[in-house]
Amino acid sequence: MSTSKSSLSALTLGAIGIVYGDIGTSVLYAVKTVFAEGHVALTPENIFGILSIFFWTLTVIVSIKYVMLVLRA
């Protein structure tokens, strides 16, 4: 029983690290790339659009990871 709980804790920690570890840094690079060298004009509409894309991407990825983890259990 204790082996099952410890392995579940390890899997949970790993899932959190994978989801938030990679996404946390990639957003910074994406914003820099989107607005670099005049590819996209720096307007409020474009800023809100990029932030919306990041928000929904994070929401969908976390939801899919959660569903996959719960359905495996």
C-alpha cells in the first residue's frame, strides 16, 4: 500500500514538473519572437490576442494531462 502511494506521489510531482516546467519558460521566448523585428505590430489587440493564446494553451494542456492521469488511475 505504501509503495502505491509513494509511486502516485512521484508521478504527480513528475506530471506537474513536465507541465509547468517547460511551459513556464517557453512563453517568454514566444512573446519575444512574436513581437521581434516588426513581425506583429505592438497594439493592445495583438497583446490581448497573444495572452489569450497562451492562456488557452495552458488550460488545454493542463486539462489533457489531468484527464490522462485520472483515467489511468
